[in-house]
Amino acid sequence: MTLMSKLTIICAILIAGGLLAGCSVEPAERHEADRRERETGWRGIALENAPPKPDFTLADTNGDPFDFRAQTDGYITFLFFGYTSCPDVCPVHMASLAAVKRDLPVELQRRMKVVFVTTDPERDTPERTSSWLANFDPDFVGLRGEKATVDSIQLAMGLPASVYQPPDEEGFYIVGHASQVIGFSPDGSIRVIYPFGTRQADWKHDIPKLAGASSGS
């Protein structure tokens, strides 16, 4: 059985059990961006009356405390929960955001932060996380905390807690986690969800809107 076949089967089991909101099987939302833009002006999924930017502190890859709300205040912020051994969802999201960022005007690049929180803290050491993120963009922020702490942050945001699938006889394992990237405007009051399948063109369309968005827009 191929790695992708295993992954698809595991994802299907987790979704059927209500344990996982997002997975590595590309969702139909990829084809919904045009409709969303017509209806809301956003190519991501804009949430009305969304909760404010979460307030939590985790260790960054240097071992320093990173206050998420305070240290992303004033920035276009993208928050994602994943793990470095993820075979597709995580690297696709990170690569897409890195490519889009490189194509943005310098002013927008400076106003954008991407924060990656590992859902596999036992394996994702600070060194591994830092090296993995540097493959995409050295300015991407990697955070790590105890699984229970990270799970509580996800649950508070309406995301499912991560689900660990033990290794099989070949050493293959998976950590089930939400596949959405959450986008915040600089004032933290607008939240847009970007599902797996979001194209670079969708990010490019929405980032300038996020830059100018506020609680009243």
C-alpha cells in the first residue's frame, strides 16, 4: 500500500469518527473561491462575528516565549497548526504562502507574519522545526508547546484537537490536524479561513484586503 493510500484511509476513518475537521485529501472548497468572492469579496472563507485573535504564549524555535497576540499585533497574520513530517497539507500551505509573500510588494511583505504551531511536539524539536520552516521562508515563526496546551488552544478557536496515529510496521505515522490556515487583519478583528486547496491566486487576492481590513469593514 502506498503512503498516499494509507493517508487517505486514515483520514477517512478520522473524519467518519468526527475526530478531524481537516485532512490531506484535497477538499471541494478549492473550487468555491470564485463563488465566495462574488458573495463576500473574499476568496477565503470570511467569518462574521468571529472571535478575536487568540491570546496564548508558546516557545519559539530559539526557546524564547512568543506572545502570539502581542507579537503579531499590527501584522497581517496567518496561523496554522501542523507538523513537519506531514506529507502534503503542511508543506503545500507553507510553500504557497512563501511563494505569495515573495511576489508581494515589499511593504506588504514587511507587514505579514506566518506562524506555524506544531501538533507533533515530541518529534518536532526546535531545531527540526526551524530547519523545516527555513526551507520555505526564514522569517516564518515556529512555535512549540505541550500537546495538551496546543490542543486547548485549538479547541478554544473551534478547531479539533490533533489526533496521533501510532507508527505501523514500516514506521509510517500521521498526526491528524485541522487543514485550515487562519488569517487575521492587522487589528486582529477580521478572521478568514483558508482551506486546503487554496491557490496562490486566492492568497494574492485576499492579502491586500486583509491589510486594509478592520472591525468595521
